[in-house]
Amino acid sequence: MGRYVIRRLLQMIPVFIGSTFLIFVMVYALGDPVAALFGDKAPDPATAARIRKELYLDQPLWKQYLHYMGQIFQGDFGTAFNGQKVTELLASAYPVTLRLTLVAVVIELVVGITLGVVSGLRRGRTVDTSVLVLTLVVISVPTFVSGYVLQFLFGVKWAVIRPTVSPEAPFSELLLPGTVLALVSLAYVTRLTRTSIAENVRADYLRTAVAKGLPRRRIITRHLLRNSLIPVITFIGTDIGALMGGAIVTEKIFNIHGVGYQIYQGILRNNAPTVVGFVTILVIVFLLANLLVDLLYAVLDPRIRYA
């Protein structure tokens, strides 16, 4: 196991370098950060040249990238165009999005796996058909539609919760945004669990467990569910990074100042240091989540061993 983890960590290095380089090129090569800094006003050539030199933008793109990576390894993600350190923006935005993502993942796992198990054990029946139709509807409805509808119903019409989230973003206020963020992924988790349960329920090892006279609850939780969760865990692992980076719409609807909000503002204002800094952290989250998923395989299925 230890050798496998070390090998995977070494494999992450070229992936991290390649991903961050592509992001860096797309952000810095496709726009002019100095022009964006001045907005509609054309900067004085001398002033623009001075700023380019200060921001290391007068160097070739590959040198800019090496300079940026050198700063990252020193814990410096640069400075946003408003003068605020990107690390300060990261420190304020990431805890909020982490809480939002945690709420969304818990809802995905609890509701999605429960519906999937119920549907898979009753394949072809009315419950199964209803769950499949419901998940299809959820997948078909865009997030901004479900977000605004639920915000209006629960926050405005029925006044059950606050329609927007406060700057502190406590867990109690993130329940509805987390639900909105999790809806589409929840539908996929339900379908994955349902398909996996329906396939494994006819497996030989399950027939053996039934023949031994084991309690039904133990058969489902210890044998059937444990072996059926591998595709679900794979999806959740890749979905964690997607939820954190794809929360732009949800954070915009509920006025949550998290990662999605900061990336949106950075793109809108062509604030290159902010965009590159936040996406770099998202790359790290993706890589670590995939490593964690691979390690969980051995926990769910003892037959899987890493050399």
C-alpha cells in the first residue's frame, strides 16, 4: 500500500504541472491582464510597461509560468488586481465552499444511495419506475431553474429559510444551497446504485449468504451494498472537485462568497491571478480526491490489493 501511494503521488506531479500550465496559458495568453486592470481607460504606455515588469508579464510565457510555480511552492499565489493577496481570498472563500460541498456530498450519499438501494431491490416495480422517472426529471432541469424555484418557495413564499446566505455561511443556511448543488449528482448516484444493486443481487455470493440463513439486513449492508458501492465511490470522488468548481451558479443564486463566486468575479474582471490561483487549488483537490477513491476500493472490496 505504501509503495502504491508513493507511486500515485509521483504520478500526480506531471498531471499537476500539465494541468496548471494549460490553465496558466489559457488565462494569460488569451487576455491582457494590464488592459483589464484599467478597464475602459487606455493606460499610459510607460505605466503599462512598469506594471508588466512588476507582474513579470514582460517575460516569455514559459518564464512567467516557472516564476508563478516558484511563488506557489513558497506559498505565494500572487496579488489580485485590487491589491488583495490571493491567499487571503483563498482563506475566506474555500472554507465556505468546503462546507457547501460537504452538505451536498452528505445529501448525495444519504438520499442517493437510499433511493438506489430501494429501487434496485424492487427492480421493475412501481417504486423502481417512479425513482427512474424522478431522477430523469432532476437531471433534465438546469441548476439555475431548480435553484431559483426552491429559493422562491422556501425563502420567499413560505419564508422557511433565508433566501440568501449570510457572509458567515453557517451549515444551517447551507442546507438549501447544498440541496440545489447536489440535485443532479444525487440523481446520478441513485441510478448508479440502483444499477449496481440490481446486478449484484443475482450474484453467487449473495445466494450463498441467503442459503446460510444470514439476516436480510446483514446481507444487504455487509455483502450487497458494500460490493455495489465501488462505482458510486468512483463518481463521488470525481464529483467533489466538480462540486467545488461548479458551484458558480448555486453561489450566485444564494449570494455565497465561495470559490465559484470568486472564479466568476475573476473571469468577469479578467483578474488572472485570482482565476489561476483558485483553479490551481481545485486541481490539487481533484488529484487528492482520486487518490482517496483508489484507496477506498481496497476497503470496500478486500480482493483488491495494491502492490
